[in-house]
Amino acid sequence: MEDQKKYFDNYFTKQLSFPSNQVDATIAFFEKRGFSPQSAASVSAILLKQAKLDNIKIFELLDTLGSVESPVLSKVVLEVINANGQRTSELGVKTDTIINTTESRNIIV
């Protein structure tokens, strides 16, 4: 019964495999940038899958992401996760809106 359930749960999904050095390097990349081990593993799995489907070398992708600042990296990861996630929900980022209640004027003396 368990084998049948596993078979039909994965019927429409394609099995992908990755070399261990790519997996380790991708996880280490995100852990080095402040991601928790769990988050780094999850994001790495999504990026490895997407890179393979798009026929992009993961090390080239990591080199490109390595030059990106931390807030931008988080937004890039957010977009990739939203693109690969279920359509019932999306992740977002809260931004604080700064409202200037005083008027700025140029006074010429």
C-alpha cells in the first residue's frame, strides 16, 4: 500500500539528481550569507532544480549571486521561491513607509 501511494504521489514529477559537491556548495553559499541551515537547504534545493531545468550551471549562478548585496539576494531568493511554490500563497517583504509630516522649503535670504 505504501509503495502504491508513493508511486502515485510522484507520478507526474520528474526525478532530479545532483552531484554532492553542487549541493554542499550551494548550501554553504547561503549559510555563509546568514541563512539558517534549514533555509539554506530549502533554497538550495529550489535553485538547484531551477538551474537544472533552465540548463544553467549552478556554480555560474552562485558566482553571479555572490556579487549581489544581502537585501537584493533575499529578494531574488523570494522571487525564485514564489515562482516555484504553490499558487495558493506568496511570500512577501514588509517595507516601512516613511512619511515626512513636515514641509521642506527653500528659504532665500
